[in-house]
Amino acid sequence: MAKSSSLNVRVVEGRALPAKDVSGSSDPYCIVKVDDEVVARTATIWRSLSPFWGEEYTVHLPLDFHQLAFYVLDEDTVGHDDVIGKVSLSRDAIAADPRGIDSWINLSRVDPDAEVQGEICLAVQMLEDALGRCLRCHVLQARDLAPRDISGTSDPFARVFWGSQSVETSTIKKTRFPRWDEVLELRAAPGAPSPLRVELWDWDMVGKNDFLGMVEFPPQVLQQKPPNGWFRLRPFPRAEEDSGGSLGALRLKVRLTEDRVLPSRYYRPLSELLATAVLGPAEEDAASPLAVLEELTSGDCRQDLATRLVKLFLGQGLAGPFLDYLTRREVARTTDPNTLFRSNSLASKSMEQFMKLVGMPYLHEVLQPVISRVFEEKKYMELDPCKMELGRTRRISFKGAPSEEHVREASLGLLTGYLGAIVDAIVGSAGRCPAVMRLAFKQLHQRVEERFPQTEHKDVKYLAISGFLFLRFFAPAILTPKLFDLRDQHADPQTSRSLLLLAKAVQSIGNLGQQLGQGKEVWMAPLHPFLLRSVSRVRDFLDRLVDVDEEEEAGGPARALIPRSATVREGYLLKRKEEPGGLAPRFAFKKRYFRLSADALSYAKSPEWQTRSSIPVSHIRAVERVDEGAFQLPHMMQVVTQDGAGALHTTYLQCKNVNELSQWLSALRKASAPNPDKLAACHPGAFRSARWTCCLRAERSALRILPGTWRSSNCTPGVSWYTDRPWACSRGRQVNKQRI
């Protein structure tokens, strides 16, 4: 039985944060750590004390993590970022409620002595001789210690306390992975038995030493089962400081899911039962397995259920019949065509999740160019007279600020220009839409037309499709591009307003113009002629979209939905190959454009270059992070491959931020997951100046298989944690905050 766990984390918003800038505001962002390893970073919200992030991550990891922490910082252009505060949640606190945590939590102060990480390996013996009791503590090594020096390393030494006695190890310079292998002996003092405490410190030539962590064992443990193995370092025990809300608060939603996965044969009866249901008639039958599941779920649970069912039926090649079954049930029980698919039914949720799982590459291909233009050009656009800022336009005039009419005309021209590009991209994309999506839409089109054949309902079959494709796919992606991975950062306020106007217009087009002039936003009227002209083009596009061969397999196996040659992830990275000499100057890193597919990791000087170097995915033996001290560079990872002769080669890659690093790690680990002969351990540093920068060992091929934690640091076993961005949940949160 396989065991795994995942953390679903939503960093929603903050409130009442303290001002850190001279302007009386702050530029807050949040980083997410699991057991002191950064796994995600939100966007920076500029000039705000009540930031809204609305970002969501799913971190898949083994069961033995200890703590989840959120740090809020103020980004500074010059100097180090200011730490505002943090929220720490233990694994037990998160797991206490199956529904997870969903609340405002006050930020607490960050104590440097409490920011410890890493583990220490000890072997303790209790001995008796003629002189009395003796404690022998074998201090072997430590790993993944906190960096305390400006170089990104530490100079650690251990101090052992037993009763009134204390002894120290030697100091190992410039490493976060020290190896002492020293045996320290202490004699028992008269009196009651004493606990054993081992402290780690960073030696400093000037000033006081920095605390790195400690472990402590009570006398009972020393007598009954002396410690022997790896132990997690902890801070000095102290009462948790309550800031009383003076540092502000974070609204968080965190849920821990633990899975026990049995062999597939145990799930076969359930899988066959569900498959039989979708392949049969779709009458209103309360005894249907899917009907029962829908009845027992609501809200987020129904969304999770929809995601899992879509994945299940995609894997079985039954996505088309599954969606058709739900559509037939939904259509059969709908009497008013105006309410079709308006509820959060299992049919609506499943179609929405289906588009997210299958159509994201298509979405990027259609919208990426126009969204990039909006961000880069930063044009001011506004039609609402209540929101117009007449001084924002760049027109220079001796007659003073431009009039409201001038701003409206200029904005109308810009909006129609961007909208024209968006509509052109969408209506010209029928042939590029994934075949499995087109077949699902064709089934939807047919079922609605059969249910509402009347002339007055002739548009219902179009609205059923556009309600999903435009209102639940294109419009939300335009409104919040970051949450759909179209941009790395949230839009600034001006660009965000422009995107909102564009999303409103696309939503109106998706409604086929039926609600134009009926709402309160009469200031949108100048756009109505353009929107109405676009509606006929959209109808023609939807006709072409559903004009697909019925014989084509609807919802084939998941691996067939996207060709193996299709790009899974791409972008610029800094690259450096391992060299025999071990020299690694900064200029050894070269900027290359990488593409990852199911078959290969390829790279070239630019996306347009036809000549590319390639690393077969089947040759990958490890994908791990690289310690910052290895090259004095952040956001580094390594890809270890094996050639035909069995020799190992390492390629070092640098990403531009921690989110990009997590996404590349996740994509590479998923792609190489089936590979045999994975490395059990590897180094986090580089082999330079005849030794490893991490553990300082001189043996180039030295690898030790050590019992460790889930962390991806080296000199420890390799692991396969990864992060996901669940599109639907994140999008929903943002749309609720900024309604179209």
C-alpha cells in the first residue's frame, strides 16, 4: 500500500499590516515554507497594507513533514527585504480538522534564534566502569543547517551538555553539512540523573556565535533506549510571543490530505461500476452511483470530486461518455433554458475541470500574445466616468488636461484594438482546440438542441458551449492571468482595470450580446456595436468548433490527449555543465531556452533556433535542488543523467525565482518518474577545488545513502515532492473578489 500526503494551501489576503516604507505603506509578499524549505512565493502587492493575493498551491510530499510556515515580507528595491511577521502551523494542528484551517491568523514576530533547520546524527552510549557512570556521545555529522554567514554557509560546532559538564567538537568552516565524527565522553555528577542536550552553534570571529539548533533527551530515554540516528534540530523552548494583532493578520486556507493507495485490483469493482453507469442510460435514477455521489457532496467537495472523476475517466478513455452522461442528466431535469448549467452541479464542475486539465496549452496559445501586449504597453483605458482620471493620459496639450470625451474616445479605440485581437485569436482557433474538447462540446450542443428544439430557443445550444468556453475559461484567464500561468506577476492597478474591462467585454460576447443594455453599466454602451458585430463571428466559430468527426475517439487515455512531443514546460534558464576540473566561475553559466516534453529536455540559444541540444528524459536519474552556497547563486537545481556507458553527468540550472524553480522541479520529476535506477542520494553542492562545497568531502563520487526526511537537500536521499497550481480554485477566489 502506497502512502502519500498533499497540502492544499491558499494564501488569500492580509490585513492591517504595519508600514515599512517612508511613504507610510508597504510592498508585501508572502513566502511559503514546508519544514524550512521555500516551496512558493506570492506576487508582491505594491503600496498596500491590506494586500489580496488569492494564490493557491498544492504541495505533494511524504507523510513525515513537521511544520508549514508563512512569512510576510516587505519588498525593498535597495537592501534586504524587511520581515513583517510569520504564521506557523504544525502538522498536527492542520490535521486536527479534516476540513482543514480557514481563518484569519495573527502574525507573530520572527525570532532569529527560533529560525532553525536541519538534523544531527548522534550515537549515544551509557557505560559503567570503576569510576562510575559515563556517557559517550558520538557526534557524527549534521545536514541542511541554517546559513548564518553572508556566504550562505555557516561555521558549525557542537556543544554537548550533561549535568554540570559540557564539551565541544571542533569547528568545521564554511559548510551547512558538517562531518565531525568525534566521540565526546562525560562523567556523571552526583545527584539525580540529568538530561543530555546537544547544541549546534555557528562560530563567528567577531561578535557572539549564532544559534543553529538543539536536541535534548531526558534521563529515561538515555537509560532505556540511548539515541542512535538522525534527529531534527529544534529551537530553545520559549513561550510563543503574541503580537496581539499589531503585526497584522493573514487569511489562510490550508487542508491536509493523506492518501493510502491500494493496488489497482482493489479499485476495479468501483471503477467498473462507475464505467457501467456512464455507458448506460442517463435517466433520473436516484440509485445511480454518480447521482449518489453528487447528492452527498457540495461546494469545494464537489469540485474535488469532479476533478477526480474527470481524471479517472480520462485515464480509462471514457471522458466523453462521462461528460455526456452528466450533460444528459442536467439537461433532462432543466425546464427553463435560462438556468441551464447555472448551478454548481456535478456536470458544471466536471466540464470546468475538464477544460482546465485538457485545454491549458490551448488557452495559452490563444491568449498569451494579447495578454503580454496589455502588460507591456500599459495603456490607460477607462469608460466609466466615475473612475476616469483625466491626468493619466500622455497627450501633451497647451489647453490643459484632456476632456472626459477625449479620454473615452481614446480608451474606446484601445479597447476595440485589444478586443479585436482577442476575438480574432479565438475565432481562428477552432482547428487548434484539442479534439477531445471539441467532441465534448459537440455532445453538449446535440443534447441541448434535442431538449430545446423550439425556434425561440435557437441560441441555447450556443450559449451552453460559450457559457463554459467564454465565461468559465477565457474571461477568467483574461481577468487574472497569473492564476492561469499566463504571467509571472499580478497586474498593477491600472493594468488590472484594463483586464477587467476586456474580461467584461469577452463575457458579453460569450453571452451572445443578450444582456447588452440591461445592466447598470450604461457606460459600456460605446462598446456595444463592436460586441454585436463579434457575436455573429462567435456563432460561426462555435459551429466550426463542433464540426468534428464523430468517429474520433472521445476522451482517449490521458497519455494520448497530448502528444509525447508536445511541450510540457518552456522558458529561459541559466545552464552550466559539470566540468572535470571543478571550476565554476559565474561566466560559466549560459542563458539557454529550454523545452521539456515527455521524451526530452532540449535547449538552444533562443526559441527560434532549429539546432538544439537534447537530454533524453529516460536518462534522468535525479532532479534536485542545489545549495545556494555552491555557486553563490539562488534558485538552483541539478539534473543528473546517465549515459550508455553508465557514467553520471550533472547539468546545473538556475531559475529566476522560487516559483519557477518549483515548477521546473515538479515538471522534471513527473516526466522522469517512471525511470528505473534512480539515485538514492546526491550532493547539493558542486565539486570545486578538489572537494564538495556541501559536505567538504574530497571523494568526487562519494554518495552515502542516509535515513532522512522528505527534504530535497543532498547528502541525503533524493525525493519526489512537487507543487501544483490548481487553476479552478484559484480562479474562483479571484473572480469572487473582483467581480466581472
